[in-house]
Amino acid sequence: MREQEKSITLLGNQGTKYPQDYAPEVLETFVNKHPDNDYFVKFNAPEFTSLCPITGQPDFATIYISYVPGERMVESKSLKLYLYSFRNHGDFHEDCMNIIMKDLIKLMDPKYKRILLKLSGEGLMGNKSFGMSAEVIDALARQIKDVHDSGVEICVVVGGGNIFRGAREASKGMNRTVADQVGMLATVMNALYVQSALEKIGVSARVMSGIHIPAVCENYIYRRAVRHLEKGRVIIFAGGTGNPYFTTDTGAALRASEMQCDALLKATQVDGVYDSDPKQNEKARKFAEVTYDEVIARQLKVMDTAAVALARENNIPIVVFAQTGESSLADAVCGRGKFTIIKKEV
């Protein structure tokens, strides 16, 4: 019997026993034959029931489960029996959903449970030369919601170049420390706008800043950030690292490392990493995959060297994709779209 068949005992078994209370032990998995491909597995349960702990009456719900598998996948019959086991279990649906999520994560260890999305400030302008485009930010919020609804935990880092660029102003004679501090404030403004766009469509979001402005947003505290993710909230990190001389790319790599993200997704104006600027050179060659070392050695200007080196040190793949399109983020997450992956080995 093949390895994946040894782990499956319920499928095809005529003597199925239906559990009468919460039974996570019935869940079974099998080997994913395509672990190198990122794709969604979806399962809908339209007749989920549990007992209200107050009234003892059944509560009905429809559950949508979606995940990107890693090495293993959940076997569907065992999943049906597992969900059936809640029929006589007394708990609110909100608690049941969190129990199911944690059980499945523990069972399968899917590839992308948590990501960090890096958005450039310029990408928020749309066709404007300055400021924010409501249409662009609303579209990005919808994309974030789609991925978040699939069960992926999402952190976001937003740049501030649509309002102020510290390095550019410093080159004109402005004190670099002060210039970078103004740039950090610009990222807070963008983060608050993105938060508002997410909350408008029903996504709970928190802005956490590397600089101390408690009247506007929360200070970044590692354990509090983890708790926000566990509660299903999107975190928008603002204020960079809280220190001058560090770019928001480096801040993104730092937060991705701290939050133990499975991938850093960088949204850009082009669909990946090229050996030269594709907007200026029509013969520019695109990389499907490229190593951290090659990005640094060839000075491929997708992220600054410190950011790439930090991602390399913590073995966090960087997925570079174009933010245009209605589903470009979801496509990048599940491996359907056009993108480049920066990783340790190719």
C-alpha cells in the first residue's frame, strides 16, 4: 500500500461511525503530489450545525474552507465527519470557526498561512502625480479582502513616496534624519487610508506604527501584533522601522521576519523582476525565479540590498508581482499569475 493510502482509513470504509461530539481525531491527511505548485483547495459545507450553549438549540451555518496546501492535504470524508461532530457540541459559531481553523492548520501546515504585502506609495496614486487615488486603494482593499477571506493572515507595509520621499529631499539639502521622519509620517497617512478602505468593506484592520503617535494609531508591539492576527485582523505596519536611513522595503523585510511570514509579496508596476527596466528596454529579460544572491550581485533594483539580505537570512521568499488587475494578489498567492520568486536556490 502506498504511503498516502496508509494514512487514509475512512475513505471507502463501509463501517463508518459518526462521532456524537467534537472529534478532531477523525481528521486524516494524504500527501500533496504537487507541493511546489501554489493552488487553492476549497471545500463548502452548507449544512454545518452546532448547539447554542445558551438555549441548547441548533444553530445553522454555511462554512467556506479554502487553503493553499503544503506537504499534506485533508481527506474530504474525514473532514465531513469532523464537521458533523459539531452537531451536538455546545459552542457559539464564532468559537467553532476558530477551533476549526486551528485544527486544520495544525493538521496540514499549509504553505502560506501568513503573508506580508508590501505596497509602494507611488502605487496608491493611480494616474495622479501626488496623493492617493480612492479607486486604486478601494481596488487593493477588495483584493486583500479576497485573500483574507480564504483564511490567509495578512500583514501590510505601505510606503510614502506618493506624499514625500525622504531620500530625495535629503539630496536637495534637507537634514536626512528629519527628511526620513517626514517620510515615516507619510506612511502613516497612507496606512490610515488603507485601513479605512478595508473597514468599509467589512475587514477588521489595525494600523501599528514604528513611531509613537498613540492618538492616531497603535504603537508596534510584537505580541500585540501576533494577537491581532490570531483574531483575524489585517495589520498595516506604518512608520517604517521607526528609525531614519531605513527604507520601507527594509521595514517590510524586518516585519515579515518578526511576524514569521511565509512569504513577502511585493506589489510593483511590472509583473516581476527583469534584468533591466522593461519600460525602457523592450528586450529586457524576465526571471521566473532568481536567487537572493543574484539580485544583490546584479543590483536588480526590485528591493534595496538590506531588505533582500534580511529576507535571505530568514529564508523568506519574495514574490514580485504587478498590483494591476482585479485578482493579481490572489493569483500571486496561489501561483496562478505572472510573478517572479526570489529565493535561496533556483
